[in-house]
Amino acid sequence: MISVAFANVAGGRFVDSSGRYVDEDRTADFGRALAGLRPDVLIVTELDPSGDQLARLAAAAMPDAQLVRHAFSDSHIPGVARLGVGIASSYPLTELDRIDLPNPPIDYLHWRTGEPLVAHSKGFLVVRGDFGALGEIDIVGGQVCPIHMFRSAEGVEYTYREGPGREAGEQLAAYLREEFAARGVQRAIVAGDLNMPNPGDFFGRSLGLVDAFGNPPPATTPDGRSIDRLFSTPDLVVRDVEVLRLPGADHFPVVCRVDRRQLDAPATGRIREQDLTRPPARSAPGRRGLSRG
């Protein structure tokens, strides 16, 4: 069994009460939120790849980890030039080719003002690790285009549930299917900021993966959306999913355990939310990782 954590860290920035990013680098706060969990694998989206942010997060949560990071786009966050994806692992990794997602064929106008916006490219990192008794698994971590931030020239807001957004989601799934096949991805964990209200329609139904969250899924953002998600191939089972409600973050970190799926095991395990404004429950001495309480 391995522990997997994933988080959109917004370049290390928190947001204020109006939803605007603050200037101060709060990477240390994200690191402290993850530190007690000691994950075996950490997936970071909206990473600032130009500096040591991934190393700082890994040092807090999983010292001596192997690090892989790539830049994907210019940044929408003040004070951060580029955004990317990073993966840290306590187990040795082999880096496979990254997946650069094509931008959806839509109008990129701001959802509220109608002003033209630049479509920042998104994508996934793909790495392969030998996780001991769990065997060889591919870790696919990344981010999907947030089409809800845009509207058409006619003023229609996009959603992956219907219309051009739905078509873009189907095209995304078909593209990923081809990219996974080209890399020989068979046993896999796919996680990150999927930016979809219905990721199961594409990562589950279209790609044949199992949704770790089940239904209804817990919120992973302060405004109640569930867009930071994890899917796995059916031979794996995800247990003890936990959402860490980190005050100030515009996405909450998520952690879980991944194991081989036995024939009689359910597809998903228990899910709980931890409010980091309250002291965590004390765990038994010498115990690593998540509380099952």
C-alpha cells in the first residue's frame, strides 16, 4: 500500500476574502499541511517550477524524495512567472514523456467581463515507479483546462456537462487514451486539478478508470466544488481519502492510500474531511500516515 497526496498550490499563494491572490509565498503552509501525512507520492499542480518550491514541499512531507517537474504555461498568479506540474516520490521513478494537452476549440473570453484571455496550456506528467509489494504503477499527475473561466462570443459560459465544453471533454478523453497507449500505461493512478464538475464522465466512463471519490464527492475548494480528483485502473483500490481544509488555500490538498484491489473489495473506501483550523486527532505512537478514525 502507498500513500498519495495531491494539491494545487497556486504558485504558493493563498487568496483573500475577495478571492484575490495575496503576494506572500505560503509554500511553507502547504508543506506543514502535508508534513504529518508523510506520503509516498506527492503530485503538485500550479507549481512554480522555476525555483525550489517542489523541493521545499517534499522536504516537509517526504525527505529524500526523487523530484520531477516541468513548466506548462505562463502564470495567471501575480508574482509567479510560470506554472507547471511536479511529482515527488519516496520510491525511484522513471520519467516518461509528458503529455501536453491541446487547448479546447472554444472562444477564450473572460466569463464575467467578456475580455479576451490567453488560454494557458495544461498537461500531465507521467512517471513509472516500482512500489515494492504493490508492483509497478504509472503516476499521471496534472491539470485540465478550466473552461468555466471562459465564455463564448455570444456570452454563453462553458461547462464540461454540455455543448462545446462536453465535446471538448470527449476530445480530451480520446487524446489521453492515445497518449496513454503510446506510453504503455496500464496500471495507473491519475490525479490532479481536473477542473471538471463531472470528471467521471471522461476519466471514468471514457477511459475506464475508477473514481476514488465515489458519489457524492467531497468538496476540494472553499466554494464547494469537487475538482481535485484521483482515478485509478480497476486493479487498484483507493482507501481513506482525506480532504485537508487548509484555511486560505483556493484548493484543498487531498491524501489517500492506494492498494491492490482484492476480488471482494469495494471500488472506493471511506472519505473524510479534516479542518486544519482545528487540532488534528492524535494518532497512536509510531503510526505513519492517515488516521482511520
